[in-house]
Amino acid sequence: MLIECKRITKTYRSDNKLLKAVDGASFTADKGDFVVILGHSGSGKTTLLSLVGGLTRPDEGEVLIHNTSNWQQSDQALSVMRNKTIGFIFQFASLIPSLNVLENMALPLCFGHHQHDCTALAYKLLEEIGLADKAKAFPGQLSGGQQRRVAIARAFMNKPEIILADEPTGDLDEETENDILAMFRRYNEQGCTFLVVTHNNELGVSQNNPRTLRMRQGVLHA
């Protein structure tokens, strides 16, 4: 099994009260799965994604990637796993303003030992999102939607087995959203596993054989 979550729980303190952002969530995903987790803002979707990706340690339960528990390995081993295995699409573009688009695209490869030609791959991905002509532009010269598209393409630079996507099309126009979802479908058909959290009920419809889960007040429902 590629991803296995076993009753993971994460609790935060807010206004002197304990809030279970994720409450005993369990699910699995294997190679080539496309899993959509639907839920309103504040339902715990982003925290769940962070737990799966090894960015946040659960208070209870465990997350296994390739049958290895995230938090039963060293920080260095966990960092290597994230860099080699997972592509992250965060809710905000978070491009570094002092780097151009090509340099921002190459960032995931700066932290690992990747053998492929990062420049050629970056141009290929930029072509897929229609921004090859912006390779030397800086983030401040791009629209918000263009920055978002670069951040999405960047997630594929390390040729990940898993894409973790947080509201990936939330600020895109309809045409661009359709292009991005078509891109997701192509990579999913090649075996990439997708875990997408969103409030958009239509997002999974464009994919092949999606599996939809729902999250309410930290509780994951099949």
C-alpha cells in the first residue's frame, strides 16, 4: 500500500479550548489512485494533508508511506522521503520573489539527488500549463493565476509518486482549471497517486475513477 493512515488525530488549542482538527482519520491509497476529500473551510482538510505529507506530526495514530511510518524514522530520512516521493501543491503559490520562474521551478531539485535534466523538465511542464514564455519572468510580473499555475507545475519537478494538493484550482478561471485537471488526469493515468482536498464538488468528476471522501469537523467519512 502506498499511503496508509491509521486513526490519525491532531489537536490544537484555540481560545483556551482544545480543537480536534483531525479526529481519528483512517484511509488508504495505492499507486494510481485519485482521492478527493471534500469539506468546507475549517473542516480539517489542510491539516490532514499536512499529516499525510509528513509536515505535521499526529498526536495519535500513524501515517505510513510505502509501509514505513513517517515519524518512526529520522528527520533526515523523512526529508528524503518527502523530496523523492511527494509533490506538494499548497493553497497559496508561495513563489520566491527574487527568483525567476525557471529558478522557482528548480527548487524541489535543490534538496535531493535528482539525475534528470531539470531545465528541460521545467520547460516541458511550463509548456503544459501554457507559460513557457514566462520562464525568465519574476513572480511579481505574473498574475495571481499565473503564479498559481507555476506552483502547480513545480510540484511535478521531482517526478513524484504522490501529489498532495490543497485547493489546487481554487483561484483559477474555468478554462485554466480544465487545463490543470486534464494535466492531473494525464499524470494519474501514468501511475501518479493524487490526494486532493477541496470544497469543489465537481473537481473529481473530470478524473478517471475518482474516490471521494468527505470531512466534517475533523472527522473523515467514506
